Amino acid sequence: MSTPQTPPLPPQDACPPAPAPALAGRWVMLLALIAGFSLSQAFRTVTAIIATGLQGEFGLSPQALGLFAGAFAFAFGGMQMFMGIGIDLYGVRRTVLVASPLTIVGALLSALAPGYGAVLLGQVLIGLGCAPAFLVCTVFVARYFEPRQFAFVSGLAMGLGGMGMLFTGTPLAWLVAQWSWRAGFMVLAGLALLAWLLIAWLVHEPEGAGHGAPPGESVAVAVRSYGALFLLPHTLGILLLALVTYAGFLTLRGLWLGPVLIERHHFSLVASGNVALLVSLISLVGPALFGRADPGPQRRRRWIIGFTLLVAAIFAAMALVQSSWVDVGGALLVGVLSGYIVLQYADVRSAYPPALTGRAMAVFTMAMFLGVALAQWLTGVAAAVAQDHGVEPYRAVFGLLAALLLGGAVAFWRLPAPEGTRA
């Protein structure tokens, strides 16, 4: 039986890198891009605080709430391949400036939405507008910083970008308590506009700047080149784990943290916002710490598997033990441990040739956010089914998250790995 041949990868020297900007200029541009990423972090975690307001105004079931939260992630994840092509063909600056205005439109639509359908459409538009937010940061780091700095600098970018989640803790809870969830979207729309203006002002790539695509490559050719990624044997394991790791953290922080504290433990809205703020603060530290501690390609995959299993065990404990100490402590632990996801980005960075960096990062980020959408929708279904059968819904939510993480870790361990990196 013949083995199907893998399509040839674009040559690694197809597009010689343009001279990198000076170090200070690189950091200024990266910080501007991080401002946009920070806003996307705020939008993707807003549901945890506004959930009770949405349910009260529109009469949403847990399943409808899960669909609402997942709409952002589905739109965000579904556009990653196209954002990768845009970055490779047209550069970081143009890609992010073209897409980001949809975020502002979606936030305004959500603030003024007359019903559930309109606010759901607003989430989709926000997801589309935020789609390049983190990808442009990781590709910028990959192109303009030394390879040995990638894990640390991208980890720092993840940590700083996580500051957007601080707004969706106590500040948003207070804002919603004083006015309404609609006021939160109005404020976020204004901040998104400021971030867009900052990027337009500060981010300027060099002429001929290191786009990943060979000169003259068309969009159609770029789309076909994704086949080379999907047919490499180690891609499947990378993507299956990507589907569940960030999904676990974001499904907790971005959707269920507020409801579980309010409904299971009778916290007030502001008190649950305080916990969300603390989880967000502690999650800022993790990426830089894990990036600094990156053990390198020989041991990195063992670390990734081990931390995935540890997070799965925390969710299992939250499912089995109905204690505010366990739920708050577990959320804090998941927050700090979420930083190990930066090791997955470093794993992807070393698993593919430089000419495919933008597209490899795009496929990986696509899997992460489609996984978030799937996990948020599935946990909503699980909560609704559990409720219908007289089972405490958060047992089903956290148990399902634990099972998904366990399955992803096993797939990553057992499926083929890049040469020399077997866990």
C-alpha cells in the first residue's frame, strides 16, 4: 500500500527577512499590538459578568448562554486561517487595521441590541474583528525577535494582553450593577476605538517586511498551502491538544465563573467580580513565568502533558466537591497554570519551517478558539441536561472540562511528534 505524499512546503528562504526595526521600535510596536489583544481578552471574558443580566433580560437557558459565549470564539477561531494568509501576504499592520473596526461595530450593536438575536450577531462581529489580535503579536515576535527569545517574549505578550481581563472583573461588575450590561459594551466599544487608533499611529513595518509568503504568492495558492500543514503527521496531535487547553481556562473564566459563584455559593455580583479580577491578575503572571522557564524542545512536551493533566485534576475536584474554597482556589490555580499554554506556542514555533510560521500559528490559534467555542457550547448543553435530570449543573460542566483535557493530553502523547521532541 503506497503512502500518500505530503505536498512540498514553501522553501524556507522563499522570502528573505527584511531588516528588523531597532529594539526600542520593536517593543513600541509590540506594545501597541498588545493593546488590541488586551481588548480581545476583555471581550472574550465579558460573559462571566453579564451572564445574569442577559438571562434576566432575555430569559436565556444555560444552553443559550453557552451559545452566546461560544459565538465569539467560533467567529474568532474560524477566521484564523484567513488572518494567517492576510498577515503573510499583506503584513501585520494592514491585516489588523482592516479587521478591527468590526469589533467596534459589534460592541455598539450589542449595547443597543433589542433582543437575543441581535446581541448574538454582535458577538459574531466582535469575534471577527478580534480575530487577528493575538496572532499578529505572536507572528510579530517570531519575525522580529530572536528564536531563543520567542517563548519569553510571547509569554510576556500573553501576560500583558491578559490585562484586558482585569476590566471584566470588579470594574465591569460594578458598572453592570450601577447601570446595566449594555453600559459595559459601550465602554468596550470606546476602548476598542482607542486601541485601533494606537495601532494605526505606532505600528509601521519595514518596506518588504518579512511576510511569510513567497513574492507573488496569491490568496488561492496560500489557501492550498495549508494542506501541507494538515498532512504533516505531527499536526494532528498539536491541534487536538490545542482544542482543549485554552478552552478549559476560558470556559471557566469567560463563562461559568460568575454563575457558579452566584448560584452555587450565593456570592454577590461584585464579590464574584472580585474573584474574577483576582483570577485575571494571577493569570497575567503565568505566561511570562512559563516562557522564562521553557525547558526547550527536548523536554517541553512532557511539561505540556503534565500541566494539562494537572488542570484536568483541578476541574475534576471542582466537579466532585461543592465547596467555595475548592471552586475559588481551583479557579486561581487554573488561572496561574494557564500560562503553560505559551509552551504550546513555542512547540508550534519549533515544529514548522519559518516560511510557514504565520500559517502554522494561525491554524494553531484557530484550533484553540474553535475548541473554546465547542467547549462553551458543550458545557452549556451539559448544564441544561444535568438540570433537566435533577443533577447540579456545575458538576456536569467541570466534569466535562476535566474529560476533554484528559483526552487532549492522551492524544498529544500518543500521536506522532516532530522529530526529536517525543514526550
